[in-house]
Amino acid sequence: MKPAPNLAQTHPPRLSTIERMIFLKEVPFFQQLAVEQLRILAAVCEEQGAAADQRIIYQGEPGGTLYIIVAGQVGIERERETGSVARVATLNRYNYFGEVSLFDGGAYGASAFALQPTRMLTLNRIPLVALIRQYPDLGLVILSELSQRLQQAHSRITELTRVQPGQLVQLFDQLEAQQERPDDEPNAPRP
């Protein structure tokens, strides 16, 4: 007979406020926060779990929640206009996602799914905005982190576009030539 599963493994205990504070202090998004700010933030975070292969967020659905990985691994994928899907990141403990739509409530720009059983802390927009109104310094710290992420994204885009600029120019020329071709010439040679 197979032994019963260990409940501590299948349903880990919830984190206490102090454990949340300690954990959040290690997350880049919150490293600059003071102890009191961490305490307040930890109190409004919620815990969420996801089984392996479970979708956490869908690209295009309304956002407004920040997800912080406590344990496990999450894949971030973006659907292209062609319908194909590209993995853009694999995230682990202390990584977070959903920050882009956190303040404006816009749609998520990518989908996220658990690659293995995953535990997360979530921070919803409404309690976060209320905290920022009460503690403006908290907003400045978060704005600083978001600005750094934006700068990193711009740097990455610049790196990718500098890799082979000659090929990009060639691709743009081909696209332009295709747009100039009349529709009634389906077999026109391509450059």
C-alpha cells in the first residue's frame, strides 16, 4: 500500500507576515523599501498556487496584478501576430511578472504558466494604489524599479537590433517592395 502524501509537501503552510517581509526584501522590485513599508506591503499580499502546466495569466486579459514567485518556475510566452508562440522568459524564485499593467490596468502583454508546481505572492492594483497614496515614498521606490526595468528592456531591444542591421535593412526593403506590388500580380518575382 502506498503511503499517504505528506500534507506539508502538497499544501505548504501559508507564509506569516514576517516571512513575507523577509521574502519581499529579496525581490528586486522591493529591495529599497524600509521595514515598515515591507510590513504594510506584506499585509496586503495574497498567496496563490499553480500546478505544473497551469496557466496563470493570459495575454490580452485585463491586468492589474503583480505576481512574485516564492517557489517554482514560470514560463512567460508571447503570441506573435502569425499565431506562433515565443518563450520570452523563464522565471524563478524572487522573480516577478505582471508589473507592466499593474498601474494602468491594461491588458497583459504576455501569458504566464507554471512550468512546475509554483507558489506566488500577488499584489493587486487597488490595495497598492491605496498604500502609495498613504505612503508616497513607496510609490517613488516602485517607480524607480519600473524605470530600471524599462531601461533594461530598451537596452535589450538595442542589442537585438544591432546584431545584424544589414539584414534588417534588407527585410524592410523586401516588405516595402511587397507593399508596392499590385494585388493582381500574385506571381510577381520577389527581390
